[in-house]
Amino acid sequence: MVNVKIKKSSFWIGLCCCIWMATGQTHASDASNAEFAQFSAQGAGNFSAAQGKTNWNTVVVSKEGEKRACVTCHGTDPKKSGQHATTQKTIEPMASSVNPERFTDVKKMEKWFKRNCEWRWFRECTAQEKGDILKYLMNANQETK
């Protein structure tokens, strides 16, 4: 029999990790990978963070002359909070490095893509547009200022 000494802190960290994995908590990359796979299945090609950033910042003008962009509410820096244009409510950061709840629930992601694309572009986003924007927001985790 081998006698192994384990530090108490290492034991507790390992135990917590095992419990966390066993509870079925979804990690941002799990949900985002599922979305990327779904977008690809819908015919989207390679996803581009650069194109996603362009989409994020592009202003669209409504028939009434109202200017709309993702940055209108979410701001230009995905690591910072935004503010809803109408209600003035705070919108938590989009970058999962700052907001770990982001991109952990596929249903929520689809709900908000649908709602926000219709508000911003006056139509649903294509699978390619959603994939590009998601890629940009996921890459915001690595960007430094």
C-alpha cells in the first residue's frame, strides 16, 4: 500500500470540483459550442470574431430614422455593463470572463438573439450573424485594453 499525503486544501478543492461536475452545471463553452454546432448545421460557415465585432458596432436606421446598434444598449466594451435604451435598466457585461452566467444556457441565448436581432435589424439574425457575434463576444474574454 502506498501512503500518500494530500494537503487539506487540495483535497477540498478536488472534492468541490467533483461535486460541481456531478451537478451538471453548464460551462459557457459547453453552451456556446452547442450553439456554434447548431449554427453550422443551419448552413453557417467559419465564424469570424472580426465580422462579429463589425456587426456589433454597425448602426442600422429604421424607417422612422431611429438609429439602432447592439452598442446602443450593450456598449462598445463587452466587459462593461450596458444600459437599456428605453428602460434605463443595467445590462450585465456580455463577456463571460466578467459575467460567468453568460453563454451557459442555450435557450436564453436563442431567446435574446431573437429579441435583440429583431429590435436591431428588424429581422431575425442569420445563423452566420449569430455565430460571428457569439465568436466576438467569446473572444472579448481574451482581449485586453
